[in-house]
Amino acid sequence: MPQNRRFLLQRRPDGEPVPEDFELITEDTPELADGQFLIRNHYASLDPAMRGWMDDADSYMPPIPLGAPVRASTIGVVEESRADGFEKGQWVMGLHALEDYSVSQAGGFTQPIDPGMVPEVTNFLSLFGAVGMTAYFGLFDVCEPKAGETVLVTGAAGAVGSIVGQLAKITGCKVIGIAGGPEKCAKLTERYGYDVAIDYRGKDQAALESEIAAAAPNGVDVIFENVGGIILDAGLENIAMKGRIGLCGLISEYNTDPVGARNLWRLIVKRAKIEGLLVADYVERFGEGAATMGEWASAGKLVVDEHIDDGLENAYEAFMRLFAGSNQGKMILKIA
Ligand code: NAP
């Protein structure tokens, strides 16, 4: 069996993760038992949610055990198989870990994929993976935008946000995006079709509130929230009557104590509602989302950006891009 490099969680991060929280080790891959197969991981998805899995906290998924490799969605090729339905050479995707090789079993979450169905196999981690499905079902199922409405997207230039903005435009909405820095803001309007881009860097809540108000004089009907903190509070200040807020993520609070939305009073004033969403709830409908977004992508209505860093040894630096904002699209780590 081949040697396996594994990126382990050795210590639970206290605030922002530091390199000492992790260790890259090399060990033998285990012998396969009946029903198991070995995957050579080619690409791993680096997601903000992985930061939450590193905490010893009650969540929708158990914490990553200390000493275990960091859990991640990967795509790869079956190297050896003792499982029916999984053949050597077959491409698969599933929830595995940051390691060269993962052992999986039939009946689990690992699914075969067909690279011939997509322009790039990495698209299974972006548009046709959890990120694309979060955007699709989070926007359409939870936020229910209608043509002519105004949609505000935070984390607007990121993997989820960039797709949400384009889907809202396809729906016929006016779309406002909040992102960090002039480069990302230019991308919002020039590449993703946002009507207005707001750069949040260096601004306090009052400044953000007035920029949103200027862009949406009648208020925002939908907020697709990826960030939290003062950005969420500034959006709440501008929510329109019967507005809907899809709470997708709170990345500004993943390395800090919770900040909390302090502007909930606006929900009462505007009879608005806020609803948390989790992409895992939509697994059985992924085919529907993929088919529709695939058509839009083929028609040139939907673009997707991927930021691919190379090498398992660079896992920490690549992961931390998500919190520094230095990823330009879906953050992916090339392993093989
Ligand atoms: P991403 O947006 O591609 O990358 C993270 C981005 O967040 C960074 O590029 C940065 O963009 C921004 N950011 C980081 N720290 C920030 C801070 N302190 N304040 C403001 N912005 C900050 O990542 P993603 O995978 O698309 O995830 C986006 C959000 O969706 C996350 O909150 C994630 O947890 C959530 N999510 C939820 C689900 C679900 O099922 N609920 C599924 C997938 C993702 P700037 O340069 O613009 O600051």
C-alpha cells in the first residue's frame, strides 16, 4: 500500500488557527477491509465551515477528533477497491479529509462522478458542489426572490456569494454586493453582473448603512448573509417590509466570540423574517440545482471562479486565505 501524507488537527484553535494547531505526517495506508475502497485524492475543497468543525462544539456535524486528519470534501480516483460498485480508476467525490489517500466504504456519502459532464473536474467542488447548491437552494428556497426586488449579498465576491449574485440577476432582481477591497468590488459589477458594489473595508456600521440606503432607497427585500457582525446589522437597518434574510454564514465571527445581530428590532418594524439554511438539507435535490445551473452556465449566464493552490503541504496557508480574503473564487487545494 502507498504512503499517505495526512494533515492532522493536533490542537483546537483558540481564535484564528495557527500552524501549530496542525501537523503533516506520513504513514502507511491501512489494508482495506471487505466493502472498503481507497481513494487517491486529487482536489480538496477548503471551506469556512471547516473552522467550526475544529471546535469542540455542538453543531450539525461532530467535531474533528484531535489527531485525525482535517475533514474536507474531496474528489479523487479509486486506487484499490474491495467494494461492489466502486472500480479502480473511477472518479468519486465525498466528505473525506486533507490527505493523499482516503479509505471509504460503499453505502456512505462517497458518490461516483463523471468528469465528462463538466468543463473541469474541480467544478464538482464549486458550481456543482456544496457551494453552488448552497447558493441555489439558499437563494431560491429560503429567500424566494422575485423579479424587480432588491437583493443584498454579503461576502459577495466569494464562492457562494458570486453565484448568489448571478442567480439573483438571472431572476430579474437589482443586486447589491458587499465585498472587501476595490479589486473584488470591480469584479462584482464587471464579471458577476452586480448592479452596485460596496467595499466594506475601513468602514463602520453607519457608513455601510448609508451606502446600502443610497443603493436601495426603498430598502432591500432579500439579504443573503454570509458574514455577520456589523455587516449584517447594516443590512438589517435597510430591510424592506416583509423582507427575507437567508442566514448562510457568519464568517466574520468564526475566529472570535459571537458578535450577535444587534439590530433585530428592524425585523419587527418591517415584519421581516430571518432563516438559517444548511446545504445538507438539499442533498436529494442536488440534481435539480445542478441541471438548472448547468444550463445557465452553458448559455453563458453563469460564470464560476476557482482559486486553486497546489500541495497538501500548503493546506494551512491555503485555508487561511478564506479569513484574509485573499482567495479569488472557490478555494480548492490540489493534492495530486
Ligand atoms: P468565500 O466567500 O469564497 O471565502 C470567504 C470570504 O469571506 C473571504 O474571501 C472574504 O472576502 C470574506 N471574509 C473573511 N473574513 C471576513 C470578515 N472578518 N469580514 C468580512 N468578510 C470576511 O467562502 P464560501 O465558501 O463562499 O463561504 C461563504 C460563507 O458561506 C461562509 O460564511 C460559509 O460558512 C457559508 N456557507 C454556508 C453553507 C451552509 O450550508 N449554510 C454552505 C457553504 C458556505 P472579502 O475579501 O470580501 O472580505
